[in-house]
Amino acid sequence: MLTQYQLLLSCETAVPPRAAWAYRLYAALLDRAPEGFGGLVHQDAHTPVSQFLRVREGGSLLWTVNLLGETCEAALSGPLEVLDRLRLDMQTELSVRERRKRRIGDADALFSLAEQGGQLHRLAFGTPTAFKSRKRYQNLPTSRLVLQSLIRKWNSCIPDRPMPETEDEALEELAAGLVCRSFQLQDSTFFSRATRFRASLAASSLKTA
């Protein structure tokens, strides 16, 4: 249901490593997927793959890839298991030094894991993030926007246990049960279809009322 891969990468060129390489790594991964998979998962706004890249001290890179749902796992687990080198362009080649895998098999296991944290949960965005609401991008991660996004993502990845996508009034009531205790908020820029947006790079602590 939910599989996370973490690949420790080393850069074998003189080019300084950058977190923005995540987009090219993602494209390289999709090239290794079964034919048609890339188009299939981008048909709507609920892509069952999330990934980001962190530059670590010393110049190594940690690439985290989350696969949501059985279809995505079947398509991408194989390539991620055997991936050893990635060429981003003529000057940049990365090699896999270490590979870690973590899997949560079903919704009950996910709920059990969440309960271990009690009522307090830390939410961090590893890449610039904006929430689309009423056809506009919002760069402040309010409780309502976070909850709306989580419900939609859940329903697309766990169709056998759907959650109701509530109307605005009911969603506001649910969001009122989440209290943000702290924010560490920065903003950044990202591009989508050649359009420039401002987005959040945030870490927050949410408490259920």
C-alpha cells in the first residue's frame, strides 16, 4: 500500500549537487517504468508517487521516493530495487551507494503507526508545496487545505476504504479539530507548465483536538 525507498547517491562529477535534480531523477525513474505508466499516473491531480532530494553534508544526496498504492508499487519497485547508476546529462552521473526500503502493507498498519505518535504529529514538506483551492494556488498550508489534500490522496491510493470528500462546511468542521502548534515557514519558487508560482517549504506540528 505504501512503500518508501531511500537511495543514498554520490555524484561522480565536479558539478555541485543540487536538490533541483529531483525532477530529472523522477523523469529517469519513469523511463524505467512499464510503457504508458507515466501518462497514466499524471491523468489527474493525485499522482501516486512523491519524491524529493536532499543534499547532505559532504555532497552526498539522499533521494526519497514514496510509492502509494499497489499499481504504483508494481510498476516502480522493480526499477528502484536494481537501480545502480543514473546519468542526468553528459556531465552529471550519480551512483547508488546505499538503498533502504520501508513498507506499510495496509490501512490498519498505517493507523497503528499513527497512533504511536499520540495526538501530536509533525508535518514537513520536502519540496516547494502549494495547495490548489477554488482554481487558485495557495502557498500557506492551512489545516483545511492540508486535510482536503490528504482525503483526496487517500481516496486515490486506498480505494477499498474511501473517506467521504465532504462539502465545505463539513470540511471546515473537521479542520477545526486540528490545531497547529508551531510553524517553521519559508517560501520558494516553482514552475508548472511554464507558469511561475510561490510555494511553501514548511515544517509544522499539528495536534488533534
